[in-house]
Amino acid sequence: MDKILIEGGRSLKGQVRISGAKNAALPILVSSLLAEGSYTYSNVPDLKDVESIKQLLSNLGARAEAHGDKVHVDTGRILSYEAPYDLVRKMRASILVLGPMVARLQKARVSLPGGCAIGARPINLHLKGLAQLGANIILEHGYVQAEAKKLKGADIYFDTVTVTGTENLMMAAVLAEGTTLLRNAAREPEVVALAEVLNKMGADIQGAGTTVITINGVTSLKPVSVSIIPDRIETGTFMIAAALTHGDVTLVDCEPDHVGACIDKLRRAGVRISVHEKTIHVDGNDEIISVDVKTQPYPGFPTDMQAQFMVLMSIANGTSIISETIFENRFIHVGELKRMGADIKISGNTAMVKGVSGLSAAPVMASDLRASASLILAGLVAEGQTEVNRVYHLDRGYEAIEKKFSELGAAIKRVK
Ligand code: EPZ
């Protein structure tokens, strides 16, 4: 089990390149199941989750190989229609193969993803939508089996905004007969990126990025070569790292339009941020002021940035109220931050964070992807050496994080 050691107290300075977005790469790689042929995906981040989805595609008979930041996928020989438990339990996003497999192979058998640290994470809305498109759904032995001779367009409402639910049904609907409407759809940039790739493959999708997406079914699609958008959560994480350490950092190859809510909150917290095209400059020299935050579906403040922002608020001047409205158990990092000296009180889905003068280093345990990032951030400013255990959570979603931080001047290293 790797761990990461950080000597706190260094100001981050210099330039960091933002990698491709994990949550765009996963659905886009899976969309290759919709049409036979060879695909080239560029700017794909080198992450455990990308490895998992490549393994899942290979399991189904496709060939998926990485060459640097490019991934070549060939879906000429899809033999199986089953996504087994040992793969799905490692990564819930595997459920994304359900829609495209029913659309292309008329059949799919996917292990039900269990819950995870941050919540129960049901997929009822994925299944409800698929049934409305005409699929016959059977749940047994921990698997969902879906079959349909030919999916038919439907008018689908999402009770809750769901990112992968929107993506799964968008991919199911592109080859359906007739028109599908997805109402109360997710508006995340990763949903828009997937729609753009599907349209490049020959689909007819309008309205991605708004709450109503219209999909006119087509008879066939073709393979494409596309590039993955930058990761907005990695962008937010490095902006906060610069603010926390009173540093001076330039983020390049990012997409400022995708992090508007984070920039707004950081500016209100006293951080000087300037934006130029694909670059963001963060000057963290002023005092940090407490601001309140409530997580919301995009374009609101992202739940995937909540833990990282809480670290900044833990050393801010004042008291901040942080409300988590998306997941029911996404305060796991609070216990570890309190062991480092943070003053945080939880009541229901709200945390009251009273700024303290500084954090103190401690051995801490990562629990989920974004919580582990917040522990690294805390280690950057804590007095002494922080030891973060179970960093495999980090490797799922952050490419070479300790390398990027050490290039910015942090005293950070990974030990086996
Ligand atoms: C996506 O997860 C992201 N993962 C998550 O990022 C992100 O936190 C989340 O969206 C919210 O933005 C990927 O894109 C691979 P949801 P997803 O369906 O799609 C409820 C990370 O760190 N819900 O939008 O699984 C659900 O319980 C990960 O990169 C249902 O009730 O999340 C939750 O409360 C963590 N029924 C809410 O909707 C359903 O059928 C939002 O979940 C589906 C969801």
C-alpha cells in the first residue's frame, strides 16, 4: 500500500498542466461500443479508472491500448455483453456500458454497482429510463439484465439530476427509433463533451448543456478520433492548493469556463484569480476570508470540490457553512481534518468550519477520491510531516499528483 509524505509550509510557485477529465474520458471511451471500428482518443489521463474501463472494454471483446496520452480502441469484435462484478465493484462508472450495449447488441448483463463511501448511489433512474425506451429489465443475483430488440424513443423525466444517468440514456437513445427527450438532464461539461463526440459519430443530439436534451435516433454511427476536455476538478484542486499555500501558480491547458463557480467562491474568499483563454493565474498572497458554500449540480459549486474547499475554509478568517446537497455521506474527510487541528462541527448535511491559525501534521487515512485530495492539500499547509495512507483512492482520479505538486515546490513524496 503506497503512502504519500508531505512536509508542510512551502508556498507553491510555477506552472502546472491540467490533464484530461476523468469523468469525460470514461463515458467517451464507452461510447466506442456504439459503432464497430477503430477510435483514437487524445488527452486521456493516465488513471486507475481509465485502466479499469479499458479492461472492461477488452473483457467485452474490444481492443483498447494506450500509447502516451492517446488510447486506441477497436470495437470490431464485441463478443460478450457482460460486465462482471469484480470489474464493476472497482468502478461504478462501469454501469455506463449498459445503455450502449443494449443499443448496439440488444442485450446487456451488468453487475449492479454496490454503494460506495460517499453514499448508496442507486441506479434506479438509469433503469427507469431504459425501461421507458422499451428494454426488458431483470434484476437477479446482483446483476441487471437488459434486453430490447429495438429501443424506441421516449419522453423521460429524471426525478434527480444524474450525470451518468443522463449519459447512459443519451447513449441508449442515439440508435433508438424516433425521438427521445431527457428532461431535468445533467448540464455538466462532461455531458456536453459526450454529446459532441456522439454527434461527430453521426448522432443527432440537441440541447446538451441545458435541462432538456433531444435525441433523434439514427440507424448507424461511425468511429471517430477526438480529444478529451481538461479536468475541471483537478483545475479546482490546484487553484485551492495555490490559495492555501499563499502561492503564485499558473494553470495551463485548462478550461476556465468550466470552473466558474469555484473561481467566484475563491475570489470572494480573497484569492486573486486572473483568467486568459486556457490559462488561470492564482495569486494567493492575501488573507483568506470565510465564505459559505452549497454544492449543486452544474453550473453550481461542484460536490467533487467540497472537501478541497473545506480545507481552505479550515484556515480562513471567520466561520464558513458548507452544505452538501448531492451525496448523503460526503463528510468522511472531516474526521481526519479535525485530527489535524481543524475546527469543524457537522449537523446533518451541513458543516460549520471555524477558521484556525494553522493545521498540524498527522498520519491520516484516505477514504474516497476527493477526500484523499483534501488530505494532501491539508498536508501542504500543516506544520510537520503528514502521512496520507491508502493513496490508491487518489490514483483513481489524479494523474501523477505528487509529481505535479513537487514541480510546484511542495516537499512531497510517495513511499511504497
Ligand atoms: C458523477 O457520478 C461523477 N462520476 C461523480 O464524480 C460526481 O460526484 C457526481 O456525478 C455528481 O456530480 C462520474 O461522472 C463518473 P449522480 P454519478 O448520478 O453520475 C442520485 C468523482 O469523484 N441518483 O449525478 O454516479 C445519487 O444518489 C466522482 O469523480 C439516484 O438517486 O452521480 C446522488 O445523490 C464521485 N438515482 C445524485 O443522484 C440514480 O439512478 C447525483 O448522482 C442516479 C443517481
